[in-house]
Amino acid sequence: MMTVSAQPPTESATNQTGVLEVRNISKAFPNVQALTDISLDIRPGEILAFMGENGAGKSTLLKIINGDYRPDTGTLAIDGEQLSSPNPRAAHEAGIRVIYQEPEIIPGVDVAENIWVGELPKRMGLIDRRRLNSQVRRDLEKYGFEDILPMHLLGDELSSAQRQLVEIMRALKEGTRVLALDEPTSSLTDEEVDRLFTLVRRLRDDGVAIIYVSHRINEILQLCDRVAILRDGRLVAVRPAADLDDAEIVRLMVGRDLADVFQRRPAGTDHEVLRVEGLHSNWHDDVSIYINAGEVVGFGGLVGAGRSELAKVIFGEMPKNSGRILVEGEETSIHHPHDAISKGIGFAPEDRKREGLVLIRSVLENTSMAILRRLSYFHFIRRRLERQVVTEYVERLRVRTPSIDQEVGKLSGGNQQKVVLARWLAAKPKLLILDEPTRGIDVGAKAEIYRLIDNLANEGLGIMFISSELPELLGLSDRIYVMQNGRITGELSGADATEESVLELAMADNLSAAPTETATPAREGH
């Protein structure tokens, strides 16, 4: 959990006119109206959030501000002076800098050269290394990043957080007046997020106009001063962040209330699809759980509690030392994911890009990879049947893709997650393990995933649901197991669970002192 708190700018800052004025901007692409008549001011000394579902127009608006796209109609102005020929160079010269999710880092040169690329100080035709290092060291110390951004590291040795910082430092040395950050915390730890927030607030206090794009509502409410919300290419609201809460932001983004997003129709049965008894592994100590058909069983806990590792042990990606795993009442040996799949277990991992998808392969290939044996005849894949099956599940899950031949890496995060789910639904599992299934996707896509989970449970699928977002854990789960340090510290019914009760069990210092009525072992006879 982040410990930062909102710090509003001074009154004088919030009353200033916009350093960047966006007036009546519209932009269309073939068959898509991306933006319609957008007007707003980006003010100096203020952090303005852009929020909206995937496809709402946030990225298009950023690219127009950065000069990557030309608007069909409308204008951009800096200090009242219109930018007559918008392009990236003109935007940079005017003091506008947009830092996208994938920073532009040169792999073979060090941090200092990456920051000063194109403007390296020279002496007698050679890079003045002493002057360069002195300047970069001074800047890093000024902003408090000298300890996490060593200057000797090469571009291809940098972590995601370090790559973000290089881009920001590069922007700051150019005298940036408007800085836009697109999903800057998507790959950062909580500590790195805190440091980034400190830097962003410092820039705001120095008079820089900040645009902050994120799908994380808690970040927006902690950090930002105003929130601009887009829906279907239109600006539907610009509000002070202090006047908003989670429910209102969701309502503005998706056009319906938060209560409508979490709608579960209890469908649990007495037919047990999974039982784990006395499981011990390198990550776990005496874990016992059960999941019935039609149930959504949530798993709560803090980072490092062992939830993801438990999922991987059940799926055969990590070994167990002792204990039993039973599928539909029959003890089974699972040593490899192939064993789990053959027993009717599917697994959508937390890191879908690294573990769940082959990004350079098509939607077709990613969806069919778990059922290739079923689609084969004498070791040859029946391509027509493959396309027929994949099309059925892509349409059922409403995956937004130009075609099933589209590279999955070019889809939005929400649609990538749907492809992972389509793969396992095509495999017709008895148990589906979902590890952080809504991580990195926007509110609208989350709502679709929630509806899908509810539908799958009502079709009789047992679901192991791991989530670090307490509202969705509470809103979707029929029962919740809470873990800490590789052990189950308690079991809560969905009706009785609260954020406080989950957190109390997640942070129980004395595991043996967990309340006996909530720490019941798996029931017998199911």
C-alpha cells in the first residue's frame, strides 16, 4: 500500500490560465471517431489526470499534444500563441514532452549519454565526459534519484523504473513546461511509485504543468488536482479530484454505477472440483483448501503471501514437497502444466505478457495452443476447425480485434486478457485459476471480466480468484481464503467478509492466534 497523500497546489497556481490550451480538437481514423470537440486547459503548477476506458481517446489526445498526430479540426496554443504546424519537434521546442509507456532508451550507451542524447557536451570533437557526468550527477542529486539510477548502467541494463526516470530526466533538462506521463507506474514497485510521486509533486510546485494518465483510481485521487474524464472520444467531465471518489469516477467512465459492476449470482454447488490437503512446498506450510463447481473462491493477502505460488503449485509450474491434490475427489499427481491441463485445470497467470501470451503470435495461435491435440488429426492441425473454434470463443468474449490473425501484442490489455481466457474456455476446464485477472486494464474492461467470471461460475466452472484489489475480491467471491507467509490464516464467507476482516487476517502477526471460526479447515464430504 502506498503511503503518499494528496498535497494540493497553492491557490494562486490553480487560478492561473492554461499554459497549454486545447480547443475544439477532433480526430477521426477509418471507421473510428477517436476524438470529438475536446477543449480544456492544462495549467502551470497543477497535475491534471486523463482517465477513460481503453478506446476513450486518451492516447490519441496525448499524441496530438505531442505532435505525433495532426487534429482534423481544432487548435493547440502555448500561452495563447497557436502552434501553427504541430509536430513532435515543434511541441518539444514549445516545452511539451510526452513520456509514453515504452520509454525510448538507447541500449548500448550509459545513463548519462541517454539523458543528454543529441546534446552531448563536447571538447575538441570528443564527448566531454567529465562535464557530462558532473551535470548528470548534479541533476540526479537535485531530484533524489542518485541511488537508484547509477550512471554507469547501459540502457539495456535498466529496470522499468530506471527507464522511466531516464526519460523524465531527459525531459527536465530540456526546460519542459508541460510534462505528460502515460501510465508511468504500470511496472513500478510501491517504493518506486512513492519516489515518482515525490518528483511529480516537486515539478508541479516548480510550475510545470503535469498531465498524468492512469487507470489506477487510487493513484489519481492521491496525486492529482483535477481529473478530465473521456468516454467514447468525448470529454464528459473535468472535476477537482477532491470532489470525486471511486464510485463517481467509475460512473463517469463507463456510464453506470459501481454497484452495477459487481453483480454476482451465487451458483455454488456441492460438487467439489478441487481439494488441497496439507500441502507443503518451498513456499507453503500446511495449506488446505477446497473449491466447488459454480464457486468463485477468492484468495486475499499482501504481496509475498504465497497466493501466486499456490496457484503455480496446483498447476504444476512449481513443485510440492508433500500433501495431496484431488480433482473431483480423485487424488492426482501434477508435476507439469500438461498434467494439470489433462485434469481439467486452466491457469491465467498474473503476468500475462511474459507468462500467458506469445505477443508476436496471432490471436488465433494464442487461443488454440491449449487444445492443439484436440484439433489435430494424425499430428496435423485441422486449420478450418481451429479457426472455427477460436472464432467462437473470440466472439463469445467480445475480443476487440481486427481479425483473429492480428498479433496479440497489438491488442489492449483488456483484450489480451480476454484472449488468455478464451484459450482456457476452449479447453473446457473444470477449474480455472485467475491470478490478478484485471491487473493493468481499465475500469470498463474490468467490468467485462467481472461479468465473464460471473457467467462462467453460473455455467458450473470452479474459479480460484486471486486479487490484490479488495473491492473486487469482496464483490466477486463466494468465499475468501486469506494467506500470509505461505499459510492460510482464515476463511471468510463472501457475505461476512469486509476489507477490515481481510486485512486483519492478512497481517496477523501470530498465525496461531487467527480466529478459529474463520480459520476452518476444508470441509469433509464435499
